[in-house]
Amino acid sequence: MRKTVVIGASLKEERYSNQCVRLLRKHQIETIAIGNREGTIEDVEIQIGKPCESKVETIAVYLAPKNQAAYYDYIIGLKPERVLFPPGTENPEFYKKANALGIETEEACPLVLLNTGTY
């Protein structure tokens, strides 16, 4: 089964990270949400910290580049196939690190990919 980790998940429904979690679930993709406040988005509990996960296919990063450095080692440690960077989260510094380890990086919006069937 496909698994996606959403980093920067928000309880606010108007936030793209919240919409991403809901759309992933609509597409029946196993979803792990990580944020700075506990709560629930549909049937997904938002976790605080860096939970241990395995077999992660995709990570969607909804953090500004200045806030991403704290997650570099965590993201690399999850060994995802790819990391998606929606508009506003682009981070060439991290692309280099991830790509050097065989992790694909894409400047792409998960919402668009899901809605167009190219996720």
C-alpha cells in the first residue's frame, strides 16, 4: 500500500496541508500527518515530533525552507522514494542532499498531482 507523510499538517481547513491530507484519504492513500498541534483531520491524527515510520513512498513538505532544516535527517531516515515541494516550499539545498542519496525531489503540488491522476 502507498504511504505518504505530510510534514506541516494544519488543523485549519483552508490550509493546503489540510486539504492534502483530506485528498490523500479520499484517494485511499495511507497518510501520516505531522504538525505542531495535535488534532485530527478526518480519520488522520496529527502527530507532533518525528514518528518512526517504514515503507514511506512520498513525503509532502508544507514548511517554509527556513523551517525545513530541522527535518532533513528525519526525511532522509524515512527513506522515501520521493519528496514533494509545493509552491513556496522550494529548497535547492535539500534537493542536493536528498538526490545524492537516491531520493527523488519534485517541485510539485500534491493536490494537483492527485486531482490529475498523476500522483
